[in-house]
Amino acid sequence: MKWFKHQSDAYSDFKLQEIIDEFGAEGYGLYWILLELVAQQGRSYRINSKQNWEKAAKRISKIPEKELNDILTKMADIWLIDKNSLNKGILYIPKMKKYSDDYTSKVRRVFGHTTDNVTVDKIRIDKNRIDKIINSDQGRKDIKIIYLYAYKKEITEFTKETEQSFIKRNIRPAQLIKGYDFKRITEVMDWLVKNADFKWTLETVSKYIDDKLKEKPKNYLE
């Protein structure tokens, strides 16, 4: 997760009010430190014990160990964090979904991720997945075009990091052709796959999107 929302009235949440009433600003601050740790290092809004999240929380917050444990126990009792997971040494914050950044949420919606399947280290790209993305009523068209492009370039999987990087690199050229229907975009990509003797990109697609596709494609970047 790149970032998460911190609403200006977050302190007014009833459960956070309980934490503030009992532990003051230290308890409130610790909650947001936990959210930051999950955002940076977690998956599906959780961090396992092997990642030493408790040690990190103690070091960052400067809260003594006993008081830290008391605050965590209270958070678990009122379900700010998942109690069953905490008993196993896992930090799991289901409410983290509420604070997810818009980018992460959009990618999950388009790619069909849920909190059940986003834990996988790699994301497959195959024809069934691409058909599902394109035919979905949800998600931005420019991002869908990027996934179609990845499939045509024979990219078979992404990690979380490479997926985000690939989208960033291709968002501008994808926006240039999002006004065309997927049939035409696919037609141009297939033609380039078959005929181009150079490394074509989404920008190349935009160059040929209005052409009749009869001549051998030229490398406009040369």
C-alpha cells in the first residue's frame, strides 16, 4: 500500500475515543503507528510475528513494553485490531480496508483481488483474467488497457511492486487511446505483435490507432 487515508475527524471514532480516554495521546498515536506498519510491511492488512512488528512498534512509539501490551490488549478487546490474530502474535487490522489508498483499491477492483486472494506474492496474467478485466463494469479503462498490453507483451505475472511500476510507466499512453473501443485497440496490438520488428509500446499503439494497418509498422521512436 502506497499510502492510506487519515480523516480529520478520525479521533471521534467511538473505539478510538475509548483508547484516548484510557491511554491518552500515546494510545491514539500507537494505533496510527500500527496502521503505518501494516501499510508498509503487511499483506491483506496483517503482519505476522516473524516480522517483529511488536518490537518495531515499541521502538517507534517509545512506549514501555507493559503499557504497550496493555494498549494492544485493549485494542483487541474492542476489536480495533483482531483479537484472535493478536493471540497468535499476528497484527491484523480489518478496518485497514477503510483507510486503503484509492490507487490500491482501484487496482484490486480491476484485477479481481479480494482480502482472500491478495496475499499471493505473484499475480497471474492470462486470457481468462484479461477477458474478465475488460468485460467488467468496474475499473478505469486506461488501467484495463495497460493489463491488455501486458498480456499482449507476454508478461505472465506481476509482483505487487512490478504491477504498480508497470501501471505508472504506461498510464499516460493508455489515456491517449482510452477513447477507442477494445476491439480496435486489440486489433492494433495484434497487428504489431505479428508485424513489428522492433520493441513496440503503448505509445506505438497510439501512433497506429487511426491507420489502416496495411504497411509494415515503423519504429516512431528511432
